[in-house]
Amino acid sequence: MSAPSDRLAPPPGSVAMATRWSYVLVTGALAVVVAVWAVPHLDGGSSTHVWVQGGDLLGVSLATHLDPLAAQVLLLAVGVGLLVQIYSTAYLDRHPRYRSYALVIILFLLGMIAVVAADDLFVLLIGWEVMGVCSYLLIGHEWETPLARSGAAKAFLMTRVADLGLLVGILVIGQTYGTYRISEVLAQEPENATAIGLLLLVAVIGKSAQFPLHTWLPDAMPGPTPITALIHAATMVAAGVYLIARLLPILSPSTLVMTVLAVIAAITMLLGAVFALAQNDLKRALAWSTVSQLALMFAALAAGDGEAGTDHLLSHGAFKALLFLGCGCLMHAAGSSALAAMGGLRLRLPVTFWTMTVGFAALAGVVPTAGFFTKDSVLEALHHAGEGDGPLSAGWAYAVLIVALVTSLLTAMYATRLWLTVFFGEPVKGHEAPRAMILPIVLLALATLALSIGQPLHLGIGLLSTAITAAGIGLVIWWWRARGSADVLGPLLPLERRLDIPYARWLPAAMGSTSRAVVDLDRDGVDVYSRESATFAGLASRVLALVQSGNVQRYATVIAAGVIVITAAAVIWS
């Protein structure tokens, strides 16, 4: 099902241009402050600042810690957030709820800043939950439509259930290490890595949409397209990868945790690539692509190479934001994200065509985009782990490497398929988007190319992945020319909805029998005490009621008889 266009007709309550740009200025000011704070740490330095000691605020320390990784992720988040705000001034220029939309974006960025820069785990948890609430509000921004309401509720419920793992994991970390400060935890020898790692995996599987809690992300597409770019590129789903990368020194000693992470990553990357290839909607295809690419990052982390995983996180943030915002430009022209509504748009939308070509090339892993170098670093990390240099066993590492190579082939195929379907074939009517929408995608295209500067080149893996990418591209082009369409795995599309069967059927059925047993126990084992107590109280009250007739003469007679009996007893015993 295609995502509806989220550009509305001009309503009476639409926000003036000056007001819309005021939110851009606020976001820009936030971006400048973060940049001034983060840029000095890009050269390898780190700093920790305690604003409020733990004893002053219920044991929670308001402390920040910045290192090169945190600085890079912060710059990615505020950079993409600022471009999204600029883009939205034109994309949602007639939306009646623009004020709430823009303010929630700012709150969303603040939540991500808290997750990235916090040195106290409870402050990180607060930012983590703020992002969850903001994602619910933004995915459901078009709450008039059933798809938006259901997508927002699904995302909220699945991620909130997973967040219990983070809460319990934080408590276990505090109990194990005697502190909730991340810098102090990392300074100690790793302990209890398996229990902590498994709990944190539950949280990041939900937050970063990994198997089996992955289905909420494709169903979040009814949200405004700029927000989709922000969630997929720089905030929500990136937080899970960042958390594992930051705590990797205390998690990697557990072979079990790293193996579980590798298996989940292998299943998710292949599953996401297959369904991205089968989609008939551009936004959903890109959403499944995000699921698959996040799994590649987790595979690198499972191999013990945090740098490879986070480098791919940064490059993916640039080219995936480019692709989603470019998708918005296409929706602006075609009125829908359905692939059937697009075709031949390269001539009518030349800037969108060339910028998205860069994005699709980076997604496929084509030289010289950043996606080529960072994807190869992930493959190289798995190769090194297979040689015994990492927490994974050689067998698991090579198995995941093979799955990653197959995923690379499928990724090149669906990226080429989307590119051909949208920009070639029978032309449809359309026109280039406004400059406020074009500027962000041009800047992101330049960033996608610029981020390749300084990246390491792994010659052997690079040649292999290039051959695989070329094979995938060539196969789809051959299919396109032979069949007149690039619909390769269309018959698999109905299987996508079956992925929700465990949550829609099996889980309610299992919970139904369990809940009935709990109700029976409550009724027959717990409520029986309150019911019998009520029965006893009723009997006692009826007995007491016999002496409470309300007849004054009877009361006087009883009192007189009592006095006589007491007097007689006193005389006899005296």
C-alpha cells in the first residue's frame, strides 16, 4: 500500500512563512551550539563535565561526555535535523499543525543529544524515552488517517516493550559496577557481560527495528516524509547502534552476546533486503533498506569493530536522509510514493535525479561514494573476525560474511530497480520541488561524496564487493530490458504482512489463555477471601441487628433487667 501524500490543501489555520522559518532559526541556533561544543572533539580528544553531582539529584548525575564518536553522531543529528526543518518549510507549508510538528522535531533532537552526550545512564534513558514519545507523535502526525494512527501505536508499543530491557540493564550495570556513570563503568574491568549484553540487546532490537521487532519501521511510513528521513538517518534507529558501540568494551567479552547479535543481524539484513526488492512503494522500500543497513552496522559491532559499524552509521545517515528527502520531492511531483505513479522523471526533475542517483549509488556501494568505503569496512571486519581476530568464532563470522555478501547483491539490485522505475520508463507529469526542498538534498549529496575522503580502502574486499555490486546492477538492467519492468520479487510482497502473524495471532492467543488462567486464579484464589469476609460481616451484622430494634421501651426493659441481675449478683456474692 502506497503512503499517501502528506501535503494538504491550504487550510484556514496554516502557518505563515515567517513563523515557519522561526523554527528553522531555533534549530539552527541549537545546531551551532552543538557544533561549537562537538567540533573540538573530532581530532581524538575527549572531555567529561559534571553539571550536577549524583548526590544532589536523587543519585542521578547530570554529566556529559564527548569523544570523537559522540561528536560525529551529534553533528549528524543536528545537521540532518536542521535540513529537515528547512525542507519542511516548503513540504508542509500549508499544514495546519505545523507549529506542533516543528516543536516536536526540536524536542526529538534534544532527546538524541541527551542519548549521545549523557554520561549518566539514567539521563541517557530519559533521552531514549523522549525520542520514543516524539516518534509516536510524529509518525501519527496525520492522525486523521487510520494508517497513521495504527503505525504510531505499533511503533510506540513495540519499542516501549523493548525499552524494559534497557531499564533492567541499567539497574544491573549499577549493581555490577557500583556506578551509573558510563565513563566510570568503561574504566573498570568488564563483569557480568552476558546478562548486561542480553538485556541491552532487547532494547536496541526494538529501537533499531531488528528481527523479530522490526515490523514497526516499515509501518511508520504514514508519517510526514521529512520526519521519516530524520528517524531513519540520524535519531531514533541510530540510537541503538550508538548505544552498543559506546558500551562495546564491556559487552564484547561475552561470546554469547556477540553471537546472538551476529545471528540477529544476519537474519535482519537478508530479510530487509529481500522485502526492499519486492516493494511497490518507494518509501516502504527505503524503510526495509534501513532495516537491512542497520543490521550491517550491528554485524560489524558483533565482529568487535566499533569503528566500522559507526562509520557506516554516519555514511548511511547522509545518503538515507538524501533518499528520503528526495522521495519527498518525487511525491511533491507525482502526488504519491507508489512506484506505479512514477517514471521518466529524470528529465522533469533533473536536480532530484542527479542527487538521488548519488544516494542510490551510495546505497548500492558504488565507488566513490561513502557507502562503498563504509560497507567494505563492515565486510573487512567480518573477514578479520573469521581469521580469529574478534569475539566471534570463525564459523559464525564467515557465515555472517556470506550473508552480508548476498545482502550486498540484493541491495545493488533493489537500489537499481528503484532508480530505473522512478527515473526511466514512461514519463509522467511532474515538476521540480521548491528551492527549500532542493537545497537540503544537494547538500546531502555533496556530504555523501565528501564522507568518502579519508576512508580506508580494503583492496581485496573492495574488488569482491564491486564485482557483486556490478552483478546486481547488471542483472536488474538485463531484467528491465528483457521484461520491460524491474519487478523481480513482486510475488513475495504478500508474505510481508505474514511477518506480523506472531504479534497479531499467536501472541494474543497465548496471552488469552494465560490471562484467563490469571482471571480464574484471581476469582477463585484471591477474591474468595474478600467474598467470605463480606459474608461473615453480613451474618455478624444480622446478629447484632437483633438487639438493635429501635424500640425505646425494650431498651429500657433490658437496661432495668440488667441492673436487677447485677444487683442480685452483687448481693449474693457479698
